Amino acid sequence: MTRIDTSRKILDCASRMFAQHGYDGTIMDDLAEQCGVNKASIYYHHKDKATLYDNALTAIFTPIADAVIEAVEAQVEPVKQLRVHIKTFARVTADNPCFASILMREMASGGANMPVPARQQMQRILFLLMRILQSGESQGVFRSSDALIIHFMIIGTLNLFVISIPLRQTLPATDQLEQLQNSNIESAADQVATTIIASLLVK
Amino acid sequence: MTRIDTSRKILDCASRMFAQHGYDGTIMDDLAEQCGVNKASIYYHHKDKATLYDNALTAIFTPIADAVIEAVEAQVEPVKQLRVHIKTFARVTADNPCFASILMREMASGGANMPVPARQQMQRILFLLMRILQSGESQGVFRSSDALIIHFMIIGTLNLFVISIPLRQTLPATDQLEQLQNSNIESAADQVATTIIASLLVK
Amino acid sequence: MTRIDTSRKILDCASRMFAQHGYDGTIMDDLAEQCGVNKASIYYHHKDKATLYDNALTAIFTPIADAVIEAVEAQVEPVKQLRVHIKTFARVTADNPCFASILMREMASGGANMPVPARQQMQRILFLLMRILQSGESQGVFRSSDALIIHFMIIGTLNLFVISIPLRQTLPATDQLEQLQNSNIESAADQVATTIIASLLVK
Amino acid sequence: MTRIDTSRKILDCASRMFAQHGYDGTIMDDLAEQCGVNKASIYYHHKDKATLYDNALTAIFTPIADAVIEAVEAQVEPVKQLRVHIKTFARVTADNPCFASILMREMASGGANMPVPARQQMQRILFLLMRILQSGESQGVFRSSDALIIHFMIIGTLNLFVISIPLRQTLPATDQLEQLQNSNIESAADQVATTIIASLLVK
DNA sequence: TATGAATGAGAATTCATTCAT
DNA sequence: GATGAATGAATTCTCATTCAT
């Protein structure tokens, strides 16, 4: 097996474990077992646990920011840009559920330990949103708004939605909870986008 | 110092540490030092770490659900109920920032380890929201909607907002970020409430 | 058992192991077993291996320098001072053979890792010797000399002698080696003292 | 690079590392990096760490004993022999400072782990000294003496001197220490030889 | 011969918990 | 109730050695 393969395999496996158990709750022995590699191999490829964490986060966060930015830049109208921003974020987040868990944990820690590269990716997404809103505002399409709250609305809502997917699937289907099982990420993203855009549009 | 005092002091301190570092990241030695009590005293008062965690979460989650329910039940109109629901949740969350951090972490873990009492408090809040939405729907005020997404919208948005308060205060005040510093929890809750209600109202 | 007892027991045992196996060759597991204490107890009392090493060296080196200085200061004549210096050093070194081994190892490493407190004790001994030689010189008793070489002569010779005591006792008593077994530290110190003083005395 | 070159390069590098860090403190990874060879190459050339250590010590100790013996055998008078013995030992020790460090460490360990070939070289030197002293004694030139102490005096003093050369060069040149910087191995050997011979000569 | 990758056996350190007073 | 000391079970990380090419 080539270096790239093993290193990548470790990274993927580590991402899942960091997402599920957090940094402190992830045990290197368990990781090695899950990966099917020797414990020392992890250290051969990734120096130490902290570095592995950094590497994993960078590998997760970067393509997400890239995808959102690329999709938005293919649009010109602020309304469409905002909708694409939200829907693309929802889609890539759903594709890699590790992202949502890790981001939520890092935010819970106050972002104090978030590796700089990962933090920068989040800033790229936030700044992109700010540009969309400002551009919509200067075109007279959007009302003045607080970008950070909208950022949190998008991320908070959709991350919780993605995170809760496995949880909801194991819930007993009581009458009261039945309706909750139906929604999927697409419709959730639609609803979030529609809600936010509706509140922004100049009547 | 009375038993109650010491026990309470430990609980408060533990809440803060669990919020900041998570369950696995909270070290009993550090907790003892932060509390200013002997490590063995923690065990005298709280059996073990898992029990202490349960106790802390119950102490945090219960009054929050209580406050939201009480405030909502003082209202009769669904629109007002929903607004009060959101604003009360925002206020009590801001009053005890531990709640947001711990909830985010627990959701990131898929809720797998969340103590039952704490989980029940979250369900009380969710079920309250469902009743509000259904009542509004049956009165012809609200459109049909997905309660879970709205739940996530409220919790995700406001929790991230509360969690990010200390973070934002340490950010350098660049032009680009300046506007982000101004918002407070009141106006954030207003914006969330207005946005959600606007999207629900039958035009 | 009181804290002092356990801490001291660990220190004594560690000194012996550091002397015999060196810093890198001393295994904390073995040390715990030799001491008859739990491994974690070592860390409870001494933070980590490096600190334990520092503590052990300080505990070994300080009384040795103290004893030499005290004995020398009870004398007034340089010749007697020098003889007492050498004989006292020999006696205390023989009393605690760890000292010689550790000092030899540290010198072999270039003193790079020797804890500052231990190094200072060696400097106290060297400076004392320099004062003796200078005082003898200014009184016209001693010829001019190189203090460092005399320092090395004392320490190197007597340390090797002390270190080799157990080695010699296990040697097969061949004809050729037989005579080597007889000498003791007292006579060795005498011979060193006599040799050095003879070479220093103004004829 | 030829087999011989690589093997030799590893041996030289290993000698330096064993001298500086000891057997246990020498890490094969570091050695490979210092040598500029792949770690597996070390094993291709030298079986394992213990064998490499044996090889290194044999390569260091043998020429030293050879040189001392050859130089002494060129002399006939015991006094001259003894002086040549000391001065040659000093010179070859200074030429390869690894020797002194390794010997000091091995003596500190009680010689327990010293490879047999290296130990034999030290015995050749000691037996040579014994022959010189006995010959001087039977010729009525030397008084009766303890060869082992004289052996230790030579080795201990000069080894410490050689070992401390780099240390002394980094010392701050205070008034008190200034004089220590001046001496070189030649004069140190002279002083040792003169001192020892003076104490041996029948008056 | 040379080398990147892999690994089993350790070794240092941590941590939740308990004990004795 | 409180506390210094003790400890067994992890947990992170290291290191000599081997493998495959």
C-alpha cells in the first residue's frame, strides 16, 4: 500500500472518530484498530494526535469551502447566489457528516483549539455570505441585515439537521415524532433558504 | 461549608468545565483545583464523573425548559407564543452559556451519551414548539411546516450566537468584522423570531 | 507512610538506578518495582522523570559539597586543607557510590544535561580547591599550579576507584590481579593526597 | 558508495553518538539521520544496535591500546616508559574524544555491559602499566606502589580533561575561571606524568 | 545495496477512583 | 466532611527491528 493510501485511510478514519467522540474522546488505540493499521503507523504518517487532528480538519473543511465558493461564483444575482450558497452548503455537509459534528464541537469550545486552516475555511464561507448580502443590498434587492446571524442560521440549522439524521432514524416512530422522519436535507435546505430569503427581500 | 454549598459549587464549576472542554476533556484534578476543593471531596458529593455529568446537565437543562414553557403558557395566540418561545429560549440560553456548549457537543455525539433527564428537557421544548405550530395551523394562522427544522433553526442559530459571544469579543475589529460585534442576543432573537414567523404566516 | 518517607524512598532508589543505568537506561516501571511503590506514586511525588533526576542529583551532590567545605574550613594550613579536602571527598564519595557514577556519566555527556543545582555543587568544590591552592601559593608553601587538573586528578582518580569497588570484588583472583583487591578507599585517598601534595610543595 | 565506506561512516557516526548520549540514549533513527543513511541500511551493515556498539567500541579502543603499547615498547627505562605511557595515552585520547566519554560511561555502569574486546584493550593498558611499575621497582627506581590507583589517576584525570575541553570552551570567561581555559592536553599530560613519577621515584 | 513503510514491544505519563486518617 | 497519598487501568508516544521493493 502506498504512503498516500495509508495516510489517507488514517485521515478518513480519524475524521469519523473525531466527529463522533471529539478530540479527547478519540483513543489512538481504537483508531488504529478501526483503520486496520498498526498504531505506530499513525505516528509514522502524522507525528502526533494534535497534528492528525489538524490534518483531518483541514482535509474536511477545505473542500467544503471550495465547493460553496465555486457554486456561488457561478451565479450573478444575489438572490440566486444566496440560495445556491445555502443549498450547496447543505449538500456538501450532508455528504460528509463529520464536518457538522466537528464544527459544532469546535464552536462549543469557543473555537479556542480549532486549527488555523480550518478556521480560515469557515471565514471564507462567512465572508462570501457577507459579499452576497452587501451586493444584494447595494442592488436594492435585500434589506440591511446582520450577516453573522444569517451565517449562524444557515450553519446552525443545517448542521443540526445533518447531525440528527442518524439519531432520527433510530427513534421509535411514535405518532408524535412520525412527521419528523420524513424530511430530507434537500427540503430542509429549501426551507432554510426560502425562509431567509423571504425575510431579506425588500417588499 | 455546608454539604449543599460544596456540592453546588462543584456542580457549577463542573458545568463550566464540561461546557468548555467536553466530558472527556474535563479532568477531575483540574476540576478540583478550579473548584478549590479536594479531589476526594468531589467523589464524596457526586459518586463519579458520569454521575456528576448527569447532575450538572439536569441542573442546567431543567430550568431552561421550565422557563420556556412557563413563558409560552402565559400567552394564548400562536404567533405571540412562538415569539415568546424563541425570545425566552434566547434569554435563558444567554444567561447560562454552558447550556449551548453542552447541547452542541451532545448533538455532535449524536446524543448517544446524553443523560436521559437532559434529553427529556429538550423534548419538552420540542413538543411545546410542535403544539404551538399545530395550534397556529389549526387556527389558520400558520402554514403547514416542519417543526423539527424550525426547532433546529431556533436552537442552532441562537446557540451558535451565544457560544460565539466570547469569541467575537476577542476578534480584532477589522472593517469587515466590525458590524458583527454590535449585535446582542435580544436583537438576534428578534431577528430569528421575525424571520421564522414571517415564513410561517399565511399571506 | 508519610509523604516524606515515600518521596525519599523513591529518591534513594532512583539515585541507585540512575547511577547504575544512566538516565535513559532507567525505566520508570523498574524503578517503581524496585521502590515497592506504584508507578503513579512516583509521578505524584516527582512530576516526571527529568524532575526526579534533578531532585535525585541535588540530593546527592549537595551534602557532598557541604561535607567537603565544612571539613576544609575546620583547617587553617593549606597543606592540611588540601589533604582534608581530598580525604573528605574520598570518604563521602565512598559513602554514596551513586555520586561517582552519576558524575562520570554527566561529564561524559559534556555536562550538557546536568541540572544546574548539581553543577553548582561541583563548582563549589572546585572553587574551594582554587582558594586552597591560591592561599598555599601566597603563603609560599605551594608552587603555582593548574587547579583544574588537580581537581580532575582528585575526582577522576577517586571516582574511578569508588566505581570499581564492586567490579574488583567480582573479579577472579588471578595472580596478576590479586594485589588490586587489597586497597581500600582510605589508602587510595592517602596516596592521591600524598602524590598531589608532594608535587605541589616548594622544595 | 562502497560497502566499506558506508559501514565505516555508520561506525564513526555511531561512535560519536554513543559517546555523547550513551548506549540507551542513542536512538537509531537519529543515528540514521546524522549519518545520512537510511535506517534499514544500518541494519544491513551491522546486525543490530548491540553489535554496532560492540563494533564501534572495538574500533575505538584497539588503536588506543596499540598506540600506547607501541610507544612504550620503544623505550627501555621505566621512568621514560611511564612518561611515554601517560603522554601517549593523553595524545590518542585527545585525538578521539569518543573514547573518554564511552570509557567513563562504561566504568559508571560497573563495566557490566562493556563488550569483551573493549574490556581486553583496557586490560592491555593496565597490564602494560603494571609491567612498567614492576620493572622500575625491581630496578630500584620506583617505590612499591598500587598500579590500579595509578591507572585510575592517569585515566581518570586525562579522560576528564579531554571530556571537559568542549565544556570549558563554552564557559563564560570570568576572572575566576579564566586560568582554566589555557591549559592544553600536552601540558596536562606533562603535569600528570611529572606528579606521578615524582611520587614514585625512590628519593 | 538502498529505502519508504510497517510493526510489536515497550516506556513515559495521565487519570478516575479509592484509601486512611 | 475534608484531605494527602496511593493505585490500576488506560493512553499517548517511542523505538529497535523487519519487510517489500
